[in-house]
Amino acid sequence: MWVSGAHEVRNVMDRHLYKGYLLSCRPLQINEAQFQARLIITALASDKTRAQRFVDLECFESESEAAARAKDVGMKWVDENADADSATTALSGRGGLPLTPSRT
């Protein structure tokens, strides 16, 4: 952990394996009161990385909210795209991600 002013920040990347994809969620502290949700979606093969996508999302008041949003976006993308033949192409930048804020 490190301390930024009077605020303690975990500065930890949460990683989740989900249906053969690695979701890496690491919020970025923008200022004392905001954390940007950030996500890396990685398509894994048996011996190497097949494709990777970096996604910056909206900001939240807490690090845990930002991490949860990143995980939700990643899981939604995998659910909607993993079975498609073009999932690797979509990961490399041609496919869409659900980037519109949806705090439910």
C-alpha cells in the first residue's frame, strides 16, 4: 500500500479467470476523490497470449466500485463475444465493449 495525502490506496490489480479469459482490473486514482475503472481483457492460449485489450472506463468515488465495474464490463464482454469466431479480432480493437456507464 502507499499513502497519497491522507488517503491510503491499495494499488492492487484484481485478476479473474473467466471462461478462458483473464480479466485484470486495476483502478487508477485520478485525484483524492475519484478512481477510474480500468480493465485488461486477455485471451489466453495454452502457451501464449493470443490477444489483449486495454479499456479505460468511467470514474467512481471508491477503488472497490471501480474494480467491480471493470470486472462486470469484462465478464459482459466475454459472455457476449467469447463464443464468436471473431472474438480475438474483437479483442484486438475492431469489436465493441459496453463502455456506456450503467450503474445498476
